[in-house]
Amino acid sequence: MSWVLGGGDHSFADLMALRPNLAADVDAFSAQLWRAPGIDPVTIELCRLRVAQLHGARAALAERTPEAAAGGLTEERIALLADYGSAPGFSARERACLELSELFVMDPSAIDDATFVAVRDALGEPGTVALLEALAVFDGFSRAQVMLDAAPATETRA
């Protein structure tokens, strides 16, 4: 149950609506993440979902980005996400980005040269910067969703 809006189950969109001036800017900025140079929407979505898994952000885990679905991301692949290192169906590029995503959330100081170089080699420098920007957004908003106990939109009540 959320601490705001009188308690109850509220989506993150409901909670963000308390700051409509910021919500519009966040939406506009977030939309740019899916059009970043050097990184495809499926890889970004996998990283977003892995960050949400690590934080236990229910609302973020329930969301699906249309660009990733259009790019071929399936629920079957998403179900294997926690085991991306050994599960079939993840490319070396995706694995490198997911490893960086995990370290970004759990211990940024543990990101070593090999991890960073693998991502840079896979995405190029613009793509690497785009991924890091996306991870900052995903990490921050996953944490906010957990703190506000945001419910998946499908579980909210009026």
C-alpha cells in the first residue's frame, strides 16, 4: 500500500501525476531512451527489466515497452532473464549489457575494464553512453516505485 494518495494501490502513473510538470518531462526523456544510437530496444528493455527484478519493482516488471515487443522480445525470453548468463537465447551483446546493468545496480565500483570494454565493443561509445543514461533512469525510477509501493497498473483499484 502506498504512503501517498490516502493509501491503497496506485500505479506509478497515478503517483507521478502528483507532479504533472515533472511527469511530462520524464515521459519525454524516457521516450528518447528507446531511440538511442547504437542500442536496440530489445536490449534496453531487457536491461530495464533486469534492473526492476533486482529492485523488486513490481510496477516496472509488469510493464512492457511497445518498441521492444515490436523488436521481437517475448515473454519466454523475459522469463529466463534472471538466468541470462547461462540461459539460451541471449546474445553476447545482451549478456554484456545485462552484466553491466547488474553491477550498476548492485555495486558500480565493481564495474571493471573487461565489463566496460565488452559493452563498448558491442555498442560503440554512443551506445554505451546511451545505456548508462538508461540505467540511471531505470535504477532511479525502480527505486522510487519500490519506495512508493507502486502497483502494476493491472492491480490498481479506483
